[in-house]
Amino acid sequence: MIRFVNASKRYSSGFDALQNVSFHMEPGEMAFLTGHSGAGKSSLLKLIALLERSSRGQVIVNNQNLTKVPRRRIPYFRRNIGIIFQDHQLLFDRTVYDNVALPLIIAGFSHKDIGKRVRAALDKVGLLSKEKKYPITLSGGEQQRVGIARAVVNKPPLILADEPTGNLDPELSAEIMGLFQDFSDVGVTVLVATHDIALISELPYRTLTLKDGKLVNDSQPSL
Amino acid sequence: MNSSSDTRKPKKLNRPGITTLFRSYFLRHIQVFFYSLGQLSRAPVSTLMTCMVIGIALALPMGLHTLLNNAQQLSGGWESTAQISVFLHKKITPSQAQNLKSDIQNWPDVISVHYISRERALKEFQALSGFGDALKALNTNPLPSVLIVKPKLSKENEQATQKLLSKLRNLKQTDKAQLDMQWVRRLYAIMSIVERGVLILGFLLALAVLLVVGNTIRLAIQNRRKEIVVMKLIGGTDGFIRRPFLYTGFWYGLFGGLIAWVLVSFTILSISAPIEKLTTLYQNQFELSGMSFLTTLSLLSISIILGLVGSWFAVGRHLREIEPQ
């Protein structure tokens, strides 16, 4: 699903965010991406979502070599990735329903389909009763769940999460992780960037560790 | 499950079908059409101000254009009153004059010829000039007979009129032929200058409208920066993101055009009464005409096009700058 081959990212400032990173994730696999802040976690996710392009090496996502995706195809490529952000990136002038429906509207689903899919996604994250509320009236954990519902409403084969539990207490964090596990169980590839070591250590998943832009550890769970 | 879907190859659940895509694309346009209108109505004051600026900028050249049209119409009326007076030699008899009249009538470039006999000329002169008694004292009629020739006139064939004049002058029966057209020609010259001025003014103000719309849309884009970022993150194409801004430009253009129309119509209405009074004083029947349906239509289309083009430039310039970080 995701394959990095000696991928490097150097920003125009000369900063090397990633150096010779190589790894491979199978479809349906779930993994954590960890490391100190500035180690390159966000840069790695950005390469996968084509928010940035690698300076050297190859990044292959969903059987597409990303160096060969032209700019105008990027939107279509992104529709196959559900991205979850630490700061949710919700639109506060729209209801929860409208926020979650946005990817479907963009993809051109019919009105009827949108209703069904949005409610299914909201049901999945336990917010079906709040569809008419505005995000600002929800708690941090609820807002994050709206973000998750929006990321999965399109049923993408790949979910990327950047510090999804960054602002949440351990209990809520575990809840969010539980959702990711559920998606992984139904065949979705999930890559979660986090520096919450305590959370990772409790869960039996592969962990990729970055340090100063290099992949220093790729550990399978010890079962 | 129905049987027809069984025979089709399994479609990807993740994507809407092609017909759905077309239908929702169309629906989406209608939705955005009204959504952008709703967005504008949420900030009625600033929307109105922008539309007023556009309206006034367009009303100025449009109003001048309409007035110019009226002036041309009016001078067209004067033009038809332009005439060549051909004073005949006194020895020409009335029947000779009649013959000449019917001759000239057959010339091209001549609309009509009116014959005034010496006797009638005298009578008219007596009646109108106030020298009646003095004229009675004369033994002979001092006035010649006159042929009033109405030439076919237009701005283009001034030379033809001159040619006609010299042709009339060269007739052996003619004593003198006079064409008093100098002032009409001057008027035409002035009007063509004004016409060009209106054109340049219109061009400059159209440019101003473009800039106003462009700037307004640029601000709208900056206000909705976050929304644009989110759209890009979840796979919104440039076209999708551009659309509401283009429709906003469309609405600005439409409302600006309507305001311009109202301004021009109101101005014409308010000056039509004094103008009518003025023209009656000149014994001229003239009614100020407003904007025709076609002019209105072109005003609205021009202003809509300006709105669309202005927003297109703004969106094109600024959308690329906004990329998710």
C-alpha cells in the first residue's frame, strides 16, 4: 500500500527532513510512526499525501508512483486517502453533517448516497445525534471524531493520522485508537504519527521510529 | 438485488457512477449558484457597496452613450431640415421653373424639390417680415423664385452633398445656390470626438470594474483561506474550489449592471421633462429615448462578463498560493 524507496526530502531552506527512508506497508496493515518532534513524522505523512514531493527516491502509494502524479491529478489522488489532523481542520461555519459530507460532495455523490454515508460514518464515531450541531459546540474529543468521520466517509483504502490524540486525555486517546483498530480490521491501511509512547506500547502494532530524518527502528509487535 | 446489476461488472463502491457524477455536477452548479448569492446576502452592506461601485462605474459611460444616441437622433432631425436654396434668375418663367423642378427631382441624392414662385415668396415675405407696407411701395417684385432642394444627407457622403451643390450652382438657370450645413458638420465632428471620449472612458471604467471585482474576490479568498486549505486536503479540484468565487463574481456583475441600469434610467427620466421643454422652444418635437432592450441586454452581459473575468483573474492568481502546510 505504501512503499518508500530511499526517499529523501530536503526543503528549499536546505533542511534535510528525511534521508534515505525505505519501508513497506501491506494493505490492511496498521502502524505507528513515532519520533521526537522535528524527526520528520509530518514530512513523511506529507510525502504520502502529496502535500510535498520527495527530493530523491521513490514513494509509491496505492500502486501509484507519486513522482509521476501531475499536479492536476493530485485532488483525485487525495480522495483515496483519509487524513486526520491534530487540529481537526474542521470548518466552523458548517454543521457536523456538512463537514463530514464535504468529501462526498467534492467526489460528486448523489444527495441520497451522501445522507446514508454521512450517517453511517457519524454512527461509527458515535456522533449521530450531533449531526446538526456546529463543531465549535463540541468537545475536543468529539471534534476529533468528526474529523475521523470526515476522513473515512469516502471509504478510503488508506488513513493517515497526524498526532490525532495530541490534545486528548488518555481515555479519549484510547477510544480514538480503538476506532483506528476497527478500520484496520476491515482492511484499511492505517498509519498513525504520534509521540505518545505510552499509548503505542499498549497496542500490538508495528512501529516505525524516525530520528533526525532517518528511519532508525522498524519493530514488529512482540506478541 | 436486481438482476441488471448482476450482469454488470462489479463497480467500485468508492466512486459514484458516471451518470450520478453528471447529475451531481449539474446540481452542484445550481447549489453553488444560490449558495454564493446567500453568502453575499449575509454581508449586505459590503455587497451593496461593491455593487454600487460597479454600478456607478458602468452607469457613467452607459449614460453618456445614451445621451449621445439621443443627440445623434436629434441632429438627425436637423439634418433632414437641411436644404439647398436655389435662387433662380429673375427671367426664368414659372413654367421653366416647374420643368427644372421636375428635372432635379429625378436626380439621385435629392429627396424632394419644393418650388416657391416669386409671387408666393413676396406674399410670405410680406406676411413674415413686417416690411409689408414698404414692399407694397415697390413697383416690381424684388424677390426671385426659389427651388428648395432637400438633399439626401449622411455623415458619410458629405462630398456627395457638396457635389450636388456645385451641380446646382452650375445650372444656367441658377443665380445663386446656398447650403447652410457648416454647423451640422461641426456638430458631427464634435459628436465623433465625444463618441471616442465615451469609448475611452468606458474602457477605463470597465478596467476599474475588473479591478474592483478582482480585489473583492481576492479578499473573499483570503477570508476563506482555511476552507480552501481543507478543500484541497480532501481532494477538491481547482475547478471545485474556484466555482463559488466565479459565481460570486457573476452576482457582482449582475447586480452592478442592474444598478447601472437604474441609475441611467432614473437620470434620463429626470432630465426628459426639461429637455422636452427646451426642444419645444426650438419648435422641435423630440422625446428623449431611454435605453433600448438591446442596450440593456448588452449592459448586463458586459457587466456580468466583467464580473466573471475579474473573479477569474483573482482566483487564478491567488488560489495557487494557498496550499495546505
